[in-house]
Amino acid sequence: MPILLPKFRRRAAALFALAITPLLAGQAAVADYKVGSLDITRPWARATPKGASTGAAYLTATNNGGQTERLSCASSTAAAKCQIHEMAMDNNGVMKMRPVEGGLAIKPGQTVTLKPGGYHIMLEGVKAPLKAGDKIEATLATSSGTSAKVEFPVAAVGALAPGSSAGGGGMKMRDPGMMPMQKQ
């Protein structure tokens, strides 16, 4: 025998379902992209604090091809310049950031995640503040000559991943227990 809910409970359940549907759809709306033999997943960017001239964007790239691909950022609607950067500790324990010349090499079968404290897309000369909830666009290119426009949903200032809350507003340093970053 079916359980019948009083009319107000059915209405409340229906309103709850309607209210949560856009939230669930937003989680599933993050698109995946193909740039040559690279599959690009989980693109996102961080909101910038007021007055910032730089920003950062992140993603995961998997090389499903038979040759090493070099991934680079060709342009962005959000900034005058974009390029892939690496953050790493030097021999004196100082965190240094530098551009990855010629693009980030991704070997066949390899997955590389660009994330806070490691490889990232540096957005230089940000045209307007990146605001949580907005989306920005960048054109990614590969060494094989392919390119694609990728949309990056913007998360909160200091977020460590999409959907996470701010992590103190500063850059997240590498966890001391993690393996050191290898130079290419």
C-alpha cells in the first residue's frame, strides 16, 4: 500500500527537488574538452582579490595519443597573456614560479593535474576581476598544432578545487609529505 503524504509535505518535497536541481546540474555542467590527443577535464579558475593583475586557472590533462604532447595556453578572454607556469621549491627551500618554456610535456598515457601550488595556467594582465560564479575562456594549444577553447568556471578566492571553500586566501604550499616536483 503506498504511503500518502499530507498535501503540504508533498509540496515541500516538490519545492526541495526544484530548488536542488540547478545545484546538481551545475556540478554536472563542467564540460570536458579534446585538444589533439589530450583530454581536458575539470577546468576551473580562482576568483581574484580586488586590484589583482594576475589570476590562475587549473585543469587535468590526459594524453591518449602515442606521442608526447606539449600543452600551452594561447590566449584568454580574461587576460592580456596566459601561459603555463610551474611552482617548485628551490634548493634553499624557497618557492619559485617560472613559465614552462615550450609548453607542458605530457607523455602518452600520462595524466597531469594543474592545481594550486604546482603547475597552473597563469593569467597575466587580468582585464577585470575574476568573480566566483563567473566563467572565463582560454584557448589551449598543443605541439601538434591543434587548439580548442575551454571554459573555466570561477571558484572562490583561495579555493583549492572547484566547489571548495576558500583556503585562507593565500597560495597553498605543497604538502611536505608529497613527492618533490620533477624538473623537465
